[in-house]
Amino acid sequence: MREAARENASGTPAATFIPLLRLDSVTKRYGPTVAVDNLSLDVGAGEVCVLVGPSGCGKTTTMKMVNRLIEPTSGRIEVDGQDVMGMDPVLLRRRIGYVIQQVGLFPHQTVAENVDTVPRLLGWDKRRVRARTTELLELVGLDPERFARRYPHELSGGQRQRVGVARALAGDPPVLLMDEPFGAIDPITRDRLQVEFLRLQAEVRKTVVFVTHDIDEAVRVGDRIAILAEGGRLEQYDKPAVVLGRPATPFVADFVGADRGVKRLQVTPIDAAALDPSLPATGPRVPSDATLADALSALLDSDADWVSVVDDGDGGRYLGGLTLPALHAAARVAATGT
């Protein structure tokens, strides 16, 4: 597998980065129309890469080229170092989980039968299939005793989406493709599913390509965001905080919105260097892994002059206080990158 070095925010070399998924100068044309234009990006093992942009920017086309539902016109796509064009497309798709907006469950099959589709195709024995199905239903928060024998029409939209995720994970694929998986669901259920996805990803650590048109969703779920313009041109590919704080082009600045500074607070963790350990451990408490938005919210909801930051991983040990001026300074850095 090829290796690539990334740099951290200070410009010094970071640890060696090994991509599990690589797109190298990938182009897709339909006659004279360019849907994806010379796209190159790497996705590390266990990362969530979000493809986001307006309609017609090639998000779904890019994703479908990974599992060869659409064939690229030129360029190279590698999964774990292997060129996908040299692989049997059927076997390739069994190695890649796929979740779509309308779920696509088989209506005549039970929940359990939907989930175990790929393991059965892979020839797993019945005991292993049953164990995997039970494990996955529990993982996505559906009690196997209650849901395994139900049919899709007996489930809510959110429950069907969970079954779709379980089915995509059933064969333990290294890569998971998610095409606007929460786009057709009401806002409350969508929020819950985003939280559930983040919890699930923390456990299974799959390499995910996630397509959405919603920049707020991209910022929330992505480790890295690829912002595409019309014609599949890559405008910027970086961590959410960098995209929000330092838009690479006017198009990116316009797409992420004028409130990008506020959005960045939601993905910027508290910096230990901003804490004042001389302040007493009073007032509202926030964990050390909280964001600036969490700290600011806690402070505004109280009459205190600072928030107490504690290490939840070390018995709630007090680390220091974060005052409003310190929050203001951190927020300015978060919003401007300086």
C-alpha cells in the first residue's frame, strides 16, 4: 500500500498516513459533460470522509465509482492498495457496505433476513450468520427478540435506516458507503441517527464515504470534508475546523455560510493551554473533551465567571477554569485560524 505524509497545523510533518481508500486523478464523463473532474483524495483507515456540495457536483457519482456501480472514465481508485478496476465487481461490492437514502430493504424478507444477506452470499455457516445478525441488531440499538422477525413495513423510518446500516456492516467490510442516509427522515429522528452513527463509528471504526448536501451534517459526522463544486471539481479537502476557519476558495466560504465561525466552535475542542488552574473549581463543569461551543453554552446558562474543566477520564480531576475572555480569544482563533 502506498503511504503519504500529512502535515499538522503548524506545518511540521505528522505521523505517516496510510490511506485505505485512494482516488487518484479520477474523472467521469458522460459524452461532453464532465461529472467528476480529475479528483484526487485519500481516506485513512477508520476515517469518515464526507462529500458535500450543491446538486450536480458529482458527490454520488464519486461514491458509486468506488464500488463500480459507475465506471470511471479515467484515473485510479484503490481500496486497501488494490485497484478496483482489476477486481470482480460482484466480489468488490460484497466487500463494501452500502447504505442509501431510501434504505432499500427487501420488503418480502424479515429484518434478520435483510441483515444476513451478504454473510449468506459469502457462504457463512448458519450459526455464524445468526450470531452476526444478533450482534449487529444489538449494535444498532434494535432488540433481536423484538425486531428480527418483523418485516420492513412494520418499522418506523428510523428503524428501517438502522436495519440498513446493520445490513451494510454484516460482512464486516473495510469500507462503508453512505449516500445521504438520513436525508429522507424528519429532523428529530435525523439528529438521533447522527448521534447513533457517531456512537457506532466509535465502536466499529470503518472507513466511511458519506454523501450529504447539508454542511451542518458534514461538520458533525466527518473527520474530513471534501467540498465539491459543479462538475465534480474539488475545492477543498480538510478537517472540518480547517474548512470552516480557513476556506480555501470564495466558493467554499460561500457554501459553508457566513456563520462558519459559530459552526467551527462546535468542532473545536477546548485547548488545555487556555485553562487557568489558579481559578477555584466552582461553577459549571464541562469535560476536557468538550468543544468551545459546549463551554460557552455552559457559561451563558450560569451566573459564573468561568467554567471548570475536568478530566472525565481521570476521576473528574480539575484541570482549570476557562473565563469568558479566554473563551472569546479561543473563539476568535477558531473563527479566523489566527
